[in-house]
Amino acid sequence: MEKNILKGCLYGAAGSLWWGTLGVLYFKSAAFAGPIELVVHRTIWTTFSLIVTTSIFSKWDIFFSIIKKKK
């Protein structure tokens, strides 16, 4: 169990670092656009990438079980 927690923390840290780095580059290259437009684009593209990766790894059952939890 501890190995899974460590692995999850490392994946989370790597994902945050990756998204933070890409975010800086993204905002520099898209400086001509307004902040609302950037937030909307990031939201749409993140949703799209999550749908694609969930489909590729066939994790829809896990996704729906998380959504159904009330807590």
C-alpha cells in the first residue's frame, strides 16, 4: 500500500511540474489572447485529453464509480 501512495505522489508531482512548465510556455506563446479565452481553452483541452486518456486506458468504470460517490 505504501508503494502505491509513493507512486501516486510521484505521479502527482510530475504532473504538476509538467503542467506548470507547459502553462508558462503556453501563456507566453498566447499572450495576445485575453485571460478568459485562455482559461476556456485550457478547460476544454484538459477535458478533451482526460476523455481521450480514459478511453485509451478503458477506465470508464472507475470514472463512473468515483462520480457516483456522494463523499
